[in-house]
Amino acid sequence: MKRALLTSIAAFLLSSCSPSDQERANEKAREAGREMKREAEHASDQLKHGVEELDRKAGAKLDQAGREIKEESRRAAEKVKERADHIQGSDQPERKP
């Protein structure tokens, strides 16, 4: 948006200015473009750093959550197996030695 505004201003100024004024306006527009590029690169670097930090923090938490889910699943499977063994055992008649 900034670039569009600068371009519009530059076009207006260029249409009503002397060649030296036009050159100054062009230089200001180029400098504004370079500044916008620097700002965009800085924002990109900050974003990359933020993503890396989030990945570092979230990665450990996701690993822990995965281990907890695996352990809960193992316990649930054991309970189901115990219940199934109990049901199968109660279906069979008692054996006397």
C-alpha cells in the first residue's frame, strides 16, 4: 500500500516537475522501496525466529503428549484384556481337582 501511494505521488510529481525534480523524486521513491525491502526482510527474519522458537517449545510438549497418550493406550488395552480374560474365565465351568 505504501508503495502504491509512493508511486502515485511520484507519477504526479514527475508530470509537473523539472528533470532535476523528477530525478530527486525517483531517488526518493527508490530509497522508499529499499527501506520497505529492509523492513520486509527484518519482519521475515523475526517471523522465522518466532517459528523456530515455537517449534523448539512446542516440539518437546508434543513429544511428551505423545508419550502420555501411548501410556494411556497401553493401560486401557491392559484393562480390556483383563476384563476379557475375566469374562472368558467366568464362562467356563469350574473345574474340581
